[in-house]
Amino acid sequence: MKLIMAVVQDDDSARLMEGLVEAKFRATKLASTGGFLRSGNTTFMIGVDDEKVDKVLHVIRENCQSREQFMSPISPMGGNTDSYVPYPIEVEVGGATVFVLPIEKFVQY
């Protein structure tokens, strides 16, 4: 058995949940925040048998696409923004960061 943890951007989370439900996989959603962009993410925890890991990864890949987005950088001067003019920069967002972990034991009450 494996535990798949997928961290996805909030914009992709509803589509991913629909894809998982359609493929008959259960998932637990957790709200999370990314450290780089400080934007909302959703972390999915999905427990599956070893032979179903590739199918779950396929569902994740199909529903979580990366894309380019402009963002304003955070002031490096703390609270003083009088002389700081932030220029938007283009960053890649979306996609998914996925961890597949071995599970020693699974119990459901």
C-alpha cells in the first residue's frame, strides 16, 4: 500500500477532486500555503494499493497543469515601501508536487 501526497495550486484542486472521484479514488483534502509564492495550495492525501499508483498519478497529471503567471515580489525592506517599486515577474504556477510513500499499516474505523 502507498500514500500519495499531492500538493496542487488551489485553482486545480476542484478539477483534481472531480477526476479522483470519477476514477473512484478517495482523497482527503488539506488546505496548505506555499512558501515561495505564499499562495493557497491544497494537499491531497490518497491511500491506494501498489498497483493503482500509476492510475492516480495519471489522474493528477491530467488535472494539474502548470502555467505562467505574473506576480509582484514582496518588499525586501520589511515595512518601508516608500522607495521600493515592485515590478511584476513571471513565474510558473500550477502543476503538482507529488510524494509516494510506503505505508506499513492502514486502519479505518
